[in-house]
Amino acid sequence: MKYYKGCILFMLEEPYVSEDEDGRKTIVGYYRHFTVAAKDERSMMKVCESHGMSPDMKSKIDWTGSEIEEISFESLSVACQLRAEGNEGILYSTGRIFFPSEELPQR
């Protein structure tokens, strides 16, 4: 089993307008941080795609804008080590961190 962590960029299929004290912004995507157990990189990508998508928002992963690295089992937190138990899946994830079109990462 291999272990990966990173920040994954999700692009919304249908952007939406959000309004806050700074004015109106068009939200075009979000980030999520993950720690994943998978047999290889391809499996890790499938796990992220199936678990990272939000049922209330259609989105696609932008792998070129995502940052993923392979890590050792020993570098996992104790909680993640206990969850790993040789199974593929998400060991840790954050909520969604939305961003407007003005803050779209440059490639």
C-alpha cells in the first residue's frame, strides 16, 4: 500500500455568484486537502474522484492544478495509521475551500 497527501483542485461545472462584505464574486472552484491510502497513483486518483466530489455541486478534478506527494506510512498521524489497516480509501480530508475566478491558480 502507498500513501499520498495533497491539495486537490476541483473546478465547478457551473460557477455561481456569491456575495460578501467585499462584493459579488463568481465562485469557480474549490480545494480539498486529502490523505489517501491506495495501491498506486492511478488508484489514488480514482479514490479522490469518487470521494472528493460533492453531490450538490458538479465538479471535476484539475490534476494539473493539484499538488500530490507520496509519503511514508510513518509520516501519517496515528489516527490515519489506525484507519489505514491495509485498505484503500480516504484517511483524512478537509472541507471545501472555495475560490472566485479572480483567484484562479496560474499555471
